[in-house]
Amino acid sequence: MEASIMDGPKRRCGAVSGLTTVKNPISLARLVMDKTPHSYLGFAGAEEFARKQGVELVDNEYFITEDNVGMLKLAKEANSILFDYRIPTLTTCGGSAAMENQLQMNGLPISLYAPETVGCVVVDKQGHCAAATSTGGLMNKMTGRIGDSPLIGSGTYACDLVAVSCTGEGEAIIRSTLAREVAAVMEYKGLNLHEAVDYVIKTRLDEGKAGLIAVSKNGEVACGFNTTGMFRGCATEDGFMEVGVW
Amino acid sequence: MGWAIAVHGGAGDIPLSLPPEKRLPREAGLRRCLDVGIAALKAHNHPLDVVELVVRELENNPHFNAGKGSVLTTSGTVEMEACIMDGKTMKCGAVSGVSTVVNAISLARLVMDKTPHIYLAFDGAEAFAREQGLETVEMSHFITPENIERLKQAQEADRVQLDYTQPIQKEVPKDAALADGDSQIGTVGCVAVDNEGNLATATSTGGIVNKMVGRIGDTPIIGAGTYANHLCAVSATGRGEAIIRGTIARDVAAVMEFKGLSLKEAAAYAMNRVPRGNAGLIAVSSTGEVAMLFNTTGMFRACATEDGYSEISIWDSPIE
């Protein structure tokens, strides 16, 4: 598991990768930020730090669900890394050919089961932004593979202007430094939050599939994705509230 | 237009009083790497191959903080990291926590070329190296007496030290005013562009002295220590934590693109995002320009362009 957290005003950050027994990776990332002179700890060193900090540890089995075991088996048989974002839904064009190629489990499209990254971005009344992202990574990934979630500027970013958390194909997000991109076009091109998110999603991902959520120091909230859907929710102080999938 | 290449052997608090026995081997190393890189560019090798080749040279040189000569973790072990990126395709590869692979940069290249991923670390990276038949050795191969001494001193001073040229003086260091006395150096890198505008960057490091086991710095983080796109290729060095926070390598390219700055202006702009005493970078543009900047006392560096210009420097004025 891996995670990262970033605090806008001073751009302080913390990240972890390769965790297997830490119940809440995001909290360990926070501790890396607050309690070490470093920004990023991984694998055995991160686990050791966790032990020293006394954070809650559990057996690796705690994290494993039946669905995931099933999907791993399918992925290995198909010799693939499962990206739910690429699986066409019944309503997209492509017709019967697409349906036949669709990976299924228990008779339903695999996209319904595929696990995803989680994240949260927040801004307070003072315009202080923060972002956090956490994930188990890609189904059937190579051991030791690190994705975008713990990489500052890729999966997570926060500065004076904005906080961003991304999800999707990690490799595409890394290549496009997606989270930093949103902030960079706001900073360097003067785009507002919504323009920045649209621009970045439309132009920076090429073949890659991803989504992101963002808040600005002005209390705006935006999301964008070039996938079929992105599980999300948002709320603002003036009472607006939304939960969405597509 | 024309080819260009820049190489660095680390930015930091390199004292002007650096004794010849510490200065000369590094200058010679930079000179050799520059020559290797120039020859490769003249022979029309792709910049990706050029930067990998040059960084391998630097990794094999025990006087630089990468490969052999890497600084040590708090446990006295070596955990190397490296990253490579191709400007045109924006394909990239990175590794961390490598302890037995002779050339971490080549492992990063294999991650880029042979896996669906970008970044592999620790046991997974080591296993992949073996699968790919890369040269591996006992970890002791990388450890030099100088670095054992540096670790000892850092632990006595109970500080995290980046500098590996200057052992901590027992009395108060003259540079105490700079960044709470931490002298900083480390990391090697190379950026290159050919006369068709193909760009590439490669960075490799042992990290910082006395780092926590498992600590990852800026080098393998795309956009922080390493970045290339169609406009430029960048490799940064210095205090990893500051470079990560400043997304330095990405920002050089971003201000070129979004603010229309030239390479040199962009490099200066990005350097302003890092506090004094913390970092340096080298960069080349698609049109064959070179920039080498640092806000530390010095940066071991060298560059050359097709029109015949070349330079090897440590502090502000070129040595040759």
C-alpha cells in the first residue's frame, strides 16, 4: 500500500510505499511529514518507522478481500494488469466484440469490482489547502511497483492555490505529473480551477485514463476524468453537496 | 540547433579550499564523462543511450555519490536510486532501494523498456534485476572508506548530512550560517539533446548520509529530480526534500511552456523555488541550449555543445 499527503501553504509533504501491515498508510505518511527530516519512506524502512511510532499494525491478511483474490486469479489467467477504466460498459459502442472481450467475475463486468485509489482534498475558510491520496496500487502489479499515489506532483499536490488528488492509470498520471499540472496552469497561465482541471484532463493524458479532484483557495471544488466514471463526493460551506459516479 | 550535453556530479557546500586529492579525481571524472558523452552524440547515438552511458560512468566512479561511492544509510547500508526519462515519448523508468545492482540507471532503463510500470523499488527491483540478468554484486562493493567515515561523523553530529566532500570539522564549521550547517552534495546526472531535438535525462544517487533506511529522495520522482519533455531535459541535485516540494525539474519545463521563458530563464525561475543552499540543476533544450545553475557553494558540472563550447566547473568560474 502507498499514500501521500501534502499541506498547501508551505508545501510540506509526506509519503509512504510498500506497506503491508500498517492499518492506515495515510497516517504514516503524515508522520513521515511531521516526525522525520524526510518526505518519503518505503518498504522495510517505512514498516520499521511505523513500529517505532507505535501506529496500529495488523496482519497482511486483514487487507485482503475475497473479491480481490478472485480478481487476481482472473488477471493472472488473462495475463493482464486490470484497469477497470478501460473496460467498456454495455452502453458504449464496440458492440458484441467488446462484450466478448470483457472480463467477467460472477457474471458481472470486472469494472464493477476493480479496486481504486482513494483521495481527499480540502480547503478551509482561510484558503489553506491540503490533499491526501492512498491506494493498494494496481491489481497484479509487479512486486515493488510504485504508482502515482505516493509521488508528489503526480498523484498528490497542494500549494497556495490548490490541492489535487488523482486516481487512474498510475503510469499515465506520473508521465503527465497530473496533480502538479493543475496547479502549474493556474500559477503560470492564470487559469481558474475549473479551466485548469478541464485543460489538464483534456490535453495531458493522451492515451492514459485518469481522474482527479481539486479544491482552490477560493473555496471552489472541481473534478475531472476521462474515464467512464469516478466515484466521488464533494461539499461546500454554502450547502452544496454531491455524490457522483458518472 | 545542434547537440548539447551537460553532466553533474552533485551540488553542495563544496569548500573553495577543497584539497587537490579530493578535487582532481572529480574533475578528471567529469572530463572523462563529458568525453564519453560527446563521442556518443557525435556517433549519432540516441540521447537516451548517451545519458545512460554517462551516468553508468559516474556510478562506477567511487568519487561521486552514486553506485560505487554511494553514501550510507543510518544502518551503514547502501540504498541506491535512479531515474531516466525520454523527452519525446515521455517514457520513464525509476528504481529505489537498490543495494546490489552495479548500475541502478540501467535497471531504471529496463523498468522503462521491459515492464508496464515506471517505478520499482526494494526487493521487487532487486528481483527484477536478477530476472533481467543485470550485473549484481555484494553490497560491500559500493561502500568506500570515505563514506564509512562520513556516516560515523554524521552520526556523532547526529545530523543528516548530504555533503560527502567535506568531513565535518570537530569545531564549529565555517559554513554554519548556511542551511543550519548541513553541507550538501550528492547525486549524479546527465542531460543530452541530439541535433534532431531528441531529449533525455538520467539521474542516479546513493541519497543522503545517515538517511533513514527506506528514505526515498527526489531522484526517482518524475518531476522532482528528473524530467524531460519535448522542450527540455532536466536533472537536479541537492536536498531531496526541497526538490520534491518544489517540483523543480517539472517546473523548468512548465515555465518554458506556459510563460514562454528561455531555458536559462526557466532554470533560474525553478531554482527560486528552492531555498538558498539547497539545490542545483542541469538542463538542455530541444534547440541545443544548456543551463547549469545552483544556489549552493558549488556544483561539480561539465557541458559541451556542438558549436565547440565546453566547460568543466565546480564553483562560479569554469576551470577549463
